[in-house]
Amino acid sequence: NLKTVLEAIVPKQTYSVQLEALDSNASPFIITQPEFMRRMKEMSQSGGGGMFGMGNMPEMYNLVVNTNSDLASSILNTEDKTHQEHLVKQALDLAKLSQGLLKGEELTAFVKRSFETLK
């Protein structure tokens, strides 16, 4: 089961994994922020809603996985657990990069890992 595989690798405290059958040409992994979290964060940044203490709440994102993508099939059909984990982490980092969420050490590690795959 694809969702079980992904949830074992993707950090649960940050991402809620959702499977969606999107166009096969759409991105395999898409990160979105739940509307509720986004609004609460905006309110706390603008000074309103400070009593909720949302400013120090952990970031929560939805990880939408396109079940029609070749990558989703590759992840599901890979027997090698190490390779499977590598595929998921690389795809997650690409999705984070596309949203401007990949920074610092994570970004450095991603770039290094990407160059290693080109060898």
C-alpha cells in the first residue's frame, strides 16, 4: 500500500500524506499548507489571535502524492527498501524546494545527493 510506505518514511509530525489521482503529467509530490494553518499563522503574524499561541505551533503541510505518476508506481514497486526511501526523500525534497521550504543543511544534503545520482 503506497500510503503505508510513504507514512513510514515521511515525517508524520510535519506532513499529512494524501493520495490523489491527478493528471499523469502533474508533479508526483505536491506540498500544500492547510488553509486553517495558513490563516492562523497570518493572524498571529499580524498581531491578532495572539492568545492562541499559533506562532510557535509546528508547521503542518499536506503532502499530495499523485498516484498516476510514474514515480508513485516506482516507489510502490521497488523491492529495495533503501532505494525506496531514497526515491521518497528525493521527491519530498524536490517538492519542498518548489515551495521554498528547503533551506540550510537540508538543501546542502539535497544538492550533494542529487550530484551523487548523476555519477
